[in-house]
Amino acid sequence: MKAPVIVLATGKRKTAVARATVRKGAGLVHFNDRPLELVEPEMVRQKVQEPLLMVGTKAKNLDITVNVRGGGIIGQASAARTAVARGLLEWLKDPELRETFKHYDRSLIVNDPRRKLPKRAGGRGARKRRQKSYR
């Protein structure tokens, strides 16, 4: 079976949307147009690297470009890791890898559906209410 020329994958977390492009190359990974090694803070870099470390040497000849928009830094990192994992699954077509990802963390291949509750009247946020005084 012929390997694909390019694979596009998406990942979402809260309001962050990540688009990953996987193609044959020299093993370079870019996150928002900068090399993954230069991405700060370190926690973001580690989150995006998780699926790559689990795949190991199979991803050595793949270039991965991730573009993320919306959300905060942790939401963007989670969306990017989902997109990278999905892109690798589609490129490698390995059912064992899918099971490995699923056992490690299901959110590697499934978007996280949790969202922020909307603010409601009578308080500062979704749950907090103003206190009552009966005196």
C-alpha cells in the first residue's frame, strides 16, 4: 500500500483548534512557525512531544507542522498533541499504536468535550453567588 503524500489532522481543546500537517522529511517539528525545541514554556513542549516519544523511531523521517489558534497556552498544547497523534495514526496506519495511545491517554485521539460554564446573573461567575444578609 502506497504511503500518503501529506496528512492533515485536527485537534481541539476548549477554544483552541490545532491543525497538524504530516509529510515526509527530515524529522522536523514546528509549532506555530517555530521549531519545537524553542517553544516556551517547557510544559507546552513536553505535551506536544508526548505522541512523538511514544512512536519512537517511526517518526524520524516525518516533518510535522502544527498551527494553533484560540485559547490559552495549555489548551493550545493539548489541542496540538491531539492533532499530532491523529496525524501519526493516519500516516503510520498502525492499529497497535492506536491501542497504545488509548491506554496511555484517551485524549490523545479524542477531543476533550469539556467547556467553560457561562457566567450567570446574580454572581461573579458561573457558580459563585452574591451573599445574602438578613439583618
